Amino acid sequence: MAQKATIYKVELSVSDMDRHYYETHKLTVAKHPSETDERLMVRLVAFALNAHEHLEMAKGLSTDDEPDIWQKSLSGQLDVWIALGLPSEKVVRQSSAKAGKVVVYAYGGKTADIWWDKIKNSTTRFDNLQVVNLSEVETDALAKMAGRTMKLQVNIQDGDVMVSVDDSVVYVSPVMWKAAVSG
């Protein structure tokens, strides 16, 4: 019998001084049976970094043709496609054709470095693609914060991220591997 997703209730308070965005999002997040706590927390940080009133969790791991997080316009256009991990060049190409902006949050330490070395030359033609790396030490620390019910506070200033749950605090310094070209 197939395992079911585990439901997480998250109150995500975002204070983004860089974008002047200050909101609290009440999220019900389905954690896929094969998803780790690390990936779940990276997903929540990625949501906070791109927080918008129309941003929402998509099916992610449970379907191949949807990102982990997306933002659609009121007319249904796919404005932002957010993927986690180390997607193939084909997935990057397809998502870049589907959305106005594509953001990949790579993580996994040495594995992410090897992935980026392999794929970076084929990504230069995608002006709407942004690739951000999160360090393995930071994502491991985030994983330890995961809980079925969380009040997560994310403060963003000068590109640095402070994530806190209860008395635990993790500082995340995203590294821009590829910036999207503004049009």
C-alpha cells in the first residue's frame, strides 16, 4: 500500500527588508513520503525568499510537470517557477520556456557543486533563470528545526536569511550561482 503524505501546519512569518515584504502565511504543507526534513525546510525557506500573495506550494515531488512552488498571475499565466534540488538540464529548459522567471534552489554540498559544474554552460541562454546554492551545513541545521506544527519566522536583510523556530535560530547565506537577466 502506498504511503501517504504527512501534513505539516506552518505559520510562516516573513520579514523581507530587501523587498519590503512583511506578511504571515498560514500554510498546510504535504510532505511527500520520499521527502526529507531537509528538503521540506528548504522548500519553506524558498517560499519565504519569494513570498508573494499569489505564491503557492505546487505538487512538486508527486508530479513531473509542476514545480515545488509557483506563482500564477490572475489570468493563469505562470509567473514564477521554483524548483528545489538538482533538476536535469531538460527540466531547466522546459521550465524556462513555461514561466516568466525560474528559480532553482540547489543544495546537497559536493553533489550540488558537481551538478552545477555539469549544467552551468547549458544554462547561459536562459535569461529568466536564477540558480541559488544553499550550503549543506545550513540545510542540515534547518532540517533539525522541522516539526509537524511550526511557527517559522524568516527575516531577510542584505540577502542573508535568519530562520527561527521557537528558540532555535539558523542563519542561511544563499549564494547566487546564476542571476536572471532583467529584461
